[in-house]
Amino acid sequence: MKDSCKIDTLCVQAGWKPETGESRIPPIVQSTTFFYGDSQAMADLFDLKRDGFFYSRLANPTVDVLEKKVAALEGGVCGIGCASGMSAILLTAMTLCEAGDNIVTASEIYGGSFNLFSTTLPKFGIEARFFDAEAPAEEIEKLIDDKTKFVFAETVANPAIVVLDFDKISALCKKHGVLFIVDNTLATPVLCRPLDFGADIVVHSTSKYMDGHAAALGGMIVDGGKFAFKNNKRYPAFNVPDESYHGLVYADLPVAFGTKCRAQMMRDTGAIMSPQNAFLTILGSDTLALRMERHCRNAEKIAAFLEKHPKIEWVHYASLPSDKHHALAQKYLPRGTGGMMSFGIRGDAKACARFMEHLQIATQETHVADVRSCVLHPASTTHRQLTDEQLVQAGIAPNLVRLSVGIEDADDLIADLAQALEHV
Ligand SMILES: *Cc1c(COP(=O)(O)O)cnc(C)c1O
């Protein structure tokens, strides 16, 4: 199986190739520790001179299969499986930033990421500078200075459904020699591969489409492996010896970011994915390409239905020809933009609640992007801790309903939405 295979083939085949007599699907290696017969072998492991597993807080064979798989799907050189999407983003930031540094991020991002950047990272002396995804490049550029460690955005923003203008951000990052990090959770590598469009690192919540069944929490960091850390003055921590790792200089390694992330931050936090969750996510991701196809086709039909409905004020779904992100979607996500959309109900928060209570197929959930359709009213749930001003900044109107279209029959879903809208 070659990495040059199409993404549909990689979803099924990448990550695990059994030796003769081994299990056809990857085993769950439920062990904290690993046996070595001689002490030199152990010493070499600790010196990173040989590959291998020694403690499941840093790496585990089942998690390794998923890491290799997602790295292959994204076209990167190394994956790091994390306990959740949030821990993947946190570890990425910790690997790159120290007190006094800053990050530059789109404000239209997942609520948890927004909180991490706006509230938690500042407690450690790391400042987050937010930009409007649609702002012109010159405005975003003003936020970048010599303490900026990365620029962050989502391919398809959750829940604002803004499509990332890769060329705009990538050109800025290249000009300033700063890392471009993309959260590709909602697009998945089936619909878009950020590394192909100038991103340096990709992060995921695998709890969403990657698993697809809402069974396992997880996150993934993929290192593109191409960023030039060597002698880049913006990243001194990659160019001086790491005394906690016998003087290793990360910029000298073939996989600088990925190695630093695992050897330092995974070691110090243990925020790794469990073998059981990795196994479930591997199973789920086998059908990722098939599922994404259905999510897209269903959502396209539903968006077209909602757009014409008199009780709907607006629909944000980038595959709709009328959507303001349609051109970007066609450029970067030609296969479709996934199952997530948002729309505004003509009415207030109460009207939104009445509509959602009458749905019989789509359920109200604090989750998105799995096989079952679900709805959420972000202003009163996931984003309720935000001020009105922050809500507007995050692209969330008070009457915004987020709909995650599943893989049920599209006509059934449309009939359900139609009857629930009668109650508005
Ligand atoms: C859900 C989500 C996260 C956080 O992932 P968890 O696995 O819930 O920690 C991060 N980014 C995006 C875009 C998400 O949708």
C-alpha cells in the first residue's frame, strides 16, 4: 500500500500492515509498559536512538497505528495521538510557546479552543491575538510580531461555518517565517488536506467525524515535517540543547516539532489517547471517506430545503451557491464541505427551543459530526459563558441553530425538519 494511493484507499488501508500470522485488524495493546531483555536497548530508547515503546504515557502500539494512519491521510510525517482534541491543541501550544510569547488566531473557532486561547493560556503568560477570518491580510499581519509562535484557524469553522482562506494566511506565515496551524476536525482529510495548502501542522478532534460514532474521545497532531526551524530566530527553543533530553537540539532532527512535542510535552503531561479509544477510532476511520460522502450529499439537500423555507432567515453552508464562502469551498473543498451547517430561525431563542424540542430524528446534543443528526443552540449551551460581544466575534447570532447532518435518509431528515418548523 503506497502513500500515493487515493484518500479513500488510505482510510481503509493505512496505518496497519500485519506480519504473517498477526491479527488482520490492529490489536488493543492494553499495557502500561513493555519488556526489554537488555539494558542497552532500554538506554537507546531513552536516548531516542532507537524506535520502540517503553511506557504508554508517551507512546503505545495501538495509538501508534492511528497516528501513522492519520499522518498518512493528512500527508504529514508524524502523528501524535492525544486524549482529546483540546489536549492536542494545548500540547501544540505548549510545545511552541513560553511566557511572553503570543499566538495569532481566527476568532471563528471552536468554543473550547476559544476559551483555551482567551482565558487559560494568558494565565501562563501566553497572549492570544484574535482576528476576524474575513479581515484583509494587512490587518492580520499587524498582529504578528517577533514573539508570535503560530497562526491558528479552522478549515471549516465550528460553529460559524467559515471556510479558511488558506492562501491568505499561508502567504503571511511564509513571509514572517511563522508556523501555520490548522484545526481540520470538521473538514477531515477526505475533504481537505491543509498541508497541501501551506499549513505546517494539523490538529484534530478525532472525537468527531474521524471516529464518527460518538464512541471515543481523542485528538491528533500531525507534523507536516517541512517547516524550517534550523537557525530560525523565532524558535530559539528548537535551536538550543534541551537539557531535559541530554542536550538534544530539536531543529537538527528530521521531525523537529513532533519529537519535541512527544519527548517533552507528552512526557510531562501524559495527555495521550488510550489504546481502547485508539482502537475504536481506527475502526471508525476505516469508513471515513464513505461517511463524508453521505454527510455532504445529505447536507446539500437539507441546506437547499432550508434556504427556501419561509421560517428560516438565513443558512450558512458553504456548498450552497449563494453562500459567501462558496468560492473558497470550491477551491479548497471540492468534494463537499461536510455535514455541519448553521441557520437562523425567524424568531428569538424561545422559537429556536420550540423548533428543537419538536425534532424527532435530530436530537439536541453537545456533540457534532457523527453518524446521527443532531442540533444545538450555541448561544444558550456551548457558548453561554461568552459575552454578547464575544458571541458576535465568534460569529454566533442569538437565533443561530447548529445542525450536524448525519448519514440517515435525507428525505426523512427533511420531513422531520419541516414538521418541527411548523411549531415555530
Ligand atoms: C470538538 C472540537 C475540538 C475539541 O475536541 P475534543 O475532542 O472535544 O476535546 C476542537 N476543535 C474543533 C473544531 C472541534 O469541533
